[in-house]
Amino acid sequence: MGCSVLGWIIQRRMARAQALLAAGRLPLAQVAMDCGLGSASHLSQLFRQRLGVTPLQYRRFAAA
């Protein structure tokens, strides 16, 4: 598949987070928990590393 197991898990979690952020107004902490992450700050860190934007920036972009 071209990536490690951990890489695949993170990729799936980010896809789920993107869908949740685009679909509604759940708090970031709830999105993080629903995606198996420990906190909103962890979600934000992964988002910036993987997508180059914060979850809030992504939410605004997806809503437009």
C-alpha cells in the first residue's frame, strides 16, 4: 500500500476528521475523540502536518 500501518491509521483518522468538520459544527474536541485522537490539540497538530491548514481553517473552507 506504500505506507506503514500507523501511516494508514492516521490517514483514515484524518479522512474521518475532514468529513466531520465539513458536515457540521461539532466542537474540535468531539471531532478528535470521534476520530480516536486524545485531544483537540493533537487533531490540530496532525491537521497542520498533513494538510497544511488548521481544522478551523478547513471547516471554514469546506463551508464556503
